[in-house]
Amino acid sequence: MNEIYQQIENSAHFKELVEKRQRFAAILSLIMLVIYVGFILLIAFAPGWLGTPLHAGTSVTRGIPIGIGVIVISFVLTAIYVWRANGEFERLTNAVLREVKSS
């Protein structure tokens, strides 16, 4: 069993998969972190601006669509990751499996 693990670790496809997946996940995580921290900083330092109504006579403030946007962006980034995982990352995983099974 250890031989299989060693073959996988030594595989060029596996190394490529790990590198690409880690880099992509780090980029998406950084994007989400910047957006979330930015929103929290707005809450902390500009609560009056966020609490300003969008239109006269409405109770919907600027903070509501911005908060919803943060949530929607998190779903979009998750969908982007799943799309790439089911495409490129899945192809690399299958290449690793074929390589290990053939040896």
C-alpha cells in the first residue's frame, strides 16, 4: 500500500494538481477575505454611511445590498471553485490514477 502512496506523491500530475489547487484556493480565499474584511471595516468606521437609506422614504439602507452582495459573492466564488474542480482538477486526478494503475 505504501508503494501506491509513494507513486502518487512522485507523480508529476499529482504535484501539478496540488500546486494548482492550492494556488487557486489561496487566491479565492484572499478575494473573499478582502471583501469580508472590507465590509467589516465599513461597519466599524462608516456606520452612518451604511445606515443611509437608498431612497428618501425607504427603510432599505446602503448596508443591506452590500451585505447581500458579500453573501452572493461567496456563493459565486464557491461555484467557480466547484466548476474548476470538476474540470481541470478532475482531469489531473484521473491522470494520476491512470498513471498509478498502469505501473
